[in-house]
Amino acid sequence: MSEEAVLSAEDHLDVLAIGAHPDDVELSAGATVASCVERGYRVGIVHLTRGELGTRGTAEERAAEARAAAHALGAPDPIYLDCGDGGLRTGRDQEDALIDVLRRHRPSLVLAPPPSDRHPDHGRAHRLVVDACFYAGLARRGRGTPHRPRLVLSYMQHHAFEPRLVIDVTAAWPKKMAALACYRSQFHNADAKGRSEPMTKVASAEFAASVVGRAQHFGQMIGAAYGEPFWSPTPLAVTDPLQILPPGLP
């Protein structure tokens, strides 16, 4: 996909990356999204809220930033489900809305928030995504043709976990950093002037450094410069053991 990529209502996707708020996907799995695009996979992004209760920026600013960030990763404009920031709703209506997206776009792989995290919306989003992915495969639930993604992987947000796999994202790392730079209202920006909002954890220089440090840490574990970690509740199947050989390690 190029910067001009457009996702029509019924386009099928290989990967669907879902976040509770605009910037969650880019921050935690952005390089994986860009890497998938570079490999020729069709990738979409869903934001379950518009980040409307965020301390910094407005929902309108974040929408423009999210669109630019998606394009920086090579993805089309994001989809919004408006589940409500700061108390993300996870009822049947929200499940049905996400089921509709899953059945229209029929992804094989879903990237989701982790089961538990510092921000309560992240854990709620995980449950919503996992439940909707299951229900989407039930013929008598909701509208449209049933479809259940083959795999749901959880990316790492604030809380660390023992990953089931780490993806080498070295080649795509510059695109992730370009996407994060689009969120000028949210993340540290030494050139930002005229903003009067309070400082937040994610807007600090220390947080910006930690994003790089975490990726380098997990990259070092697999013999790469940068890595993004993921978790699955079940083991991951491999048919060819040689496919999992780490790059460059003796």
C-alpha cells in the first residue's frame, strides 16, 4: 500500500491492527504494520475510540494525526468505532460493530491490545477484540458471512510480559518513528511551541527514549537491531523449523 492507499468497505485484509486509542497501534506495533505492508500484505487499522478524553490535543487533532500516521506506515485511513474514551464500552453493540468490521475485511491476523495494562481501556479493548473475533465466526450471531481470524496476537503497551514471539522490525523502524512523529500533540517534540497542555508521561523525553530502548532490548534478544514483542494465550504452530532461525546469530 502507498500513501494513497484507500480501504473500501468490502476490501479483504491480511492483517487488522486494533487499538483502544489513536497512537496505540503505532506506538506498540507500528513497525510490524509497516513491515507487513512492505511484504505486500494488506493491512488496516481500527481505533476503538477517538482519544477524546486525552489530556493533550483534541479529537479533531488526533484524527488528522492518526490519518497521517497510518499513511506513514503505508496503511489506509483508519476505521473508528467510537466505543468511548476513558471507560471504553464493551457491550453487545460494540461487539457487533467490530464483528461487522471483521466480516467485511476478513483478516487472517489481528493485532490487539494486551489483556491487562496501566490504562484500563487497554484491557477492556483486549477483551472486546478477543470476544468479537470469536463471535465473528458464529453463523447465527450478527450480520454478514461468518469469519474468524486465524490468530490474535497482543502487542506490548505499558506493562511488560514474556513474549511468545518477537518480530524483527529493523527495516521498518524508520517508518514507525515517522508515524509517531505525526502525533505532535501527544508525544515529545522538541520543536513544539505554543502548546499549553499539561505534561504527560507519554509526552516526556524519557518516554520517547524508552520506546527506542524497549525495541532495542527485544531486538537484541533475537539478534536484530529492533524488535516488537507479542503474546498469544496458546503456542504458535511452525511447520518449517528453519523459518524461525534467528538472523545473524552463530
